[in-house]
Amino acid sequence: MPGQARQPRRTQAARSPSALEAAGGGGGVHDVYFVFRNPTAGPADALLLLTHVEFKPGAGAAPNAPGGGGIPAGFTRIFNGTDLSGWHVSRTTHHGTTPDVRVEDGAIVLRQRPYGQGGLLLSDRKYRNFELYLEARPDWGTNGGIFFRSSESGTAYQVELVGGGGRGTGDLFGEMLHVVTGARAAGQQAAWKQDDWNAFRLRVTGDAPRVTLWINGVQMYDVQTARNDLIADATEGYIAFQAHWSATAGPVAGSFDLSDSWKPGAAHRFRNVAIRELP
């Protein structure tokens, strides 16, 4: 009948193996294209009636990991999203030896236990040259760090992690280590996503390490250190996550004030932790 709208005909998406599938899958973020064909559709027919799209994590995604699949291609998970296999708590660090470390909703979660005593969670393996990828969500009112080339007791290079992405987050310096060449993450506050997960990508190469850091894809710095600052010129060490100790719940006159380094009940969370070892 003239002027009557024609009903769209049902059609299916023509699907063929993509280059990604042919290569055996892969992690990371990729463009996805849908191609629809309906050779019987007329000029006035609707080619497609799309009701919903659902994406599911592939076989390489950690079970129950929020936002699984954010890991770049070519990286290997060193946290399985389920338990702390491959990790251990330091029993020698000055930050404390009894932190509350567990896996919640696919993320490593660090809290003080008891209040005032922090701790250090280390990878079982040591790494030398690598790129590290992870997503972090530190609560407001906390202070900690992402350590690399760390000793068991936490002598290490450190990328600072301040709750809420506060001032200092991303800065490079030493933990129980005098570092000649540090770096400031000058663009961190503009790149930071408040009250959300933030992606860190850290590249470390060389005996005197060249250190490059990106936060949410924005480069913070690319610095060549003047020397190897580690004890006995060590060139490898653990990856570690630090929950800072806090001396008191409030400032004490005449003492070094760390009262704001960790509020009661706060946590640092890490997910999608993966590494790509380099020559």
C-alpha cells in the first residue's frame, strides 16, 4: 500500500574468522567490526535491526576480573585474578609483617593490619628488563608504591601511589635506597580518573635503568638514570606492592608526621597485573 512503512526483514551477521582469531586470540583493546549482508533487502527495507550486543571475556581473561581484557597484547599475567599464587608477603620489611592481603572481586587488595602496620607483597619471581602493566585503585587518604627490582625487605626503586591519585602519584624515587636520578610525573593529575581504575605501564631496561612510565596511556616521563643505585649493583629484583605504615592516627609534636599515610580501613587495589620481559 502506498505510504505504508515496510517491516524490516530479519537477517544474521555474516561472520568469518578475523585476523585476531587467526593469530590465536590475544589480549588488549582492539577495534571490532560487524558486517551485515541481506541480498534480498529492498531499497526501502531496514538492513539491520540490532537488539543487543554482548561481549564476554576470552579464555585468557582472569575469572571475575572487573574489566578483564585490558592487558596489552604480548603481556603475560602474573596475577591470576583468583588467589595469590606467585606472590608472598615480606616478613622482613620495615613497613610491617602482618598486612591484610587478599583477593576480592578479581583484584589484589592490601590493607593495614593492625592499624598502623603496613606491609609489602612481592612477586615470587625476580625481573630485570620488562614492561609491567597493571590497573590500580588506591583509596583516598593512603600512601604506597609500586616497587621494582626490589629486595625481599623492600629496598627498591619505587613509583609512588597516593590515594585518590594525589600529588606525588607516579613519581620515581627510592625506597630505603638513595636514588641519584628521580623523576616527577608532571602530567599525572590531568590523566588521572578519580574514583576509578587507572592503568599504569612501566618500562625498565638496562643495568643503570632507563625508566618510562605511562598513566592511562599518557607518558609521565622517560628518564635514563645516571647509575645503578641498587646494593651490590643488583640488576634484577621483585615486583612489589606497598601498604605504607602509619605511626599514629594524628600528628605528634616533634616527630616525623605520617598520620595521613593510611586512614583506618583503607585499601590499595590492583588488577590485570601482567608483564612482558625484554632482552
